[in-house]
Amino acid sequence: MWWGKVKMKEKIIRIAPILLIIAIAILSIITVVTIVNAFMNGGNSSDQAQQANNETSKEDNSPSSKELLSADQNRSVKMVVRGPIVAQENFRSYTVEVSPKFRKLTTYKGYLGEVIKEVKLDNNAESYTQFVNALNKANMMKGTPFSGEADDLAGVCATGHLYDFSMLKDDKTEKHLWTSTCSGSKGSLIANTKQLQNLFIAQVPGHEQIVRDLGINEIKR
């Protein structure tokens, strides 16, 4: 009887180190997994926080309705309309730019910007204020500007019309958004293009026919 107890005790003594090693191994694995998960979650949180900060910075740096509604003398808004990509002799485009001091419609032919006709009228701060408020209600600056290749307008919507709306300060573009009549090139603008186009054209009364003669005044969608 006592001999059996001795044998059992010896067996436990021999097994105990093995069990201890197994327990240590299990604890080590659990610790490693916990550290890895904490590291990965911490990294994701940092990435998410950085992304949120970047998005906030973009929003903070992007011109807003406040800038659009400013009637400072050095500000202006502009619409550029480009027709289909065709032969040099047949290519047409036009711009309408409005500031507190002037309203200007310019039509072009060819890709080198040869002026066909230019009409320039006086303006005033009150008229400009009413105009930019109308543009703001029509969401002219609603959308996130593209960057890099996504914002390269060369060759975009070759068979249709391209519309580019911009807000300027000291003749430098602060923000611009664009769209087109091609379903594959929706662009960055989120607004009713026809409404915006009509607002700009109405700023140069009596000269709508100039635009119609270009054959690119209608939005075909």
C-alpha cells in the first residue's frame, strides 16, 4: 500500500515539470495573442483617427458658402462650357465670369482659345450679392473637388459637353467643380447644371443668341 503511494508520488513529481511547461506555454501564447490584438486594434484606431483628422483638415481648408457669398471686390465666379472634342476648326467653348465690378461673356473657337466675341458689362456689389446667393441656393459649390489625374479635364466627355464652375479670388481659383453630359464622367459637381448655366447666362442679357450660335448651350440629358 505504502509502496503504491510512493510510486504515485514519484510519478506526480516527474509529470509536474511537464505540466508546468505546458501551462507556461499556454500563458505565453495567450499573452502574445493579446499583445498582437492590442497592437492591431491600436494601429487601426490610429489610422482611423488620422483619417478623420485628414478629412477634417480637408473640410477646414475647403472654401465654403461663406467665401462664395463674399462680395469683396477681388472675388468672382466663373462658368466654363466646352463642346465636343472635334477638329481644331470646329471646336467651340465659352466662359461667363461675374464679379462685383463686371460681367463678361467670351466665346472661343479652336483649342488655342481664339476669341470669337467678348461682351463685358458693368456690375455692382448688390447685384453680385443677389447672384452669388442664387448660386449658393443652386448648390454651385456642393461637391468634393477631385485631385491629380481625376481632376484632369483633358479629353473628358469627348462626345458631349463639359461644365466647369469655379470660385476665384484675385483671379486665382479657390475651388472648382465640374460635370459633363457623359454618363461615364459625372465629375465632382453635385448640382443642377442647367439651373446654374441659366443663372450665368442671364447675367449677360440680350446676348443669349451668341451662346446658341455656338451650338453648345443645351444640356442633353
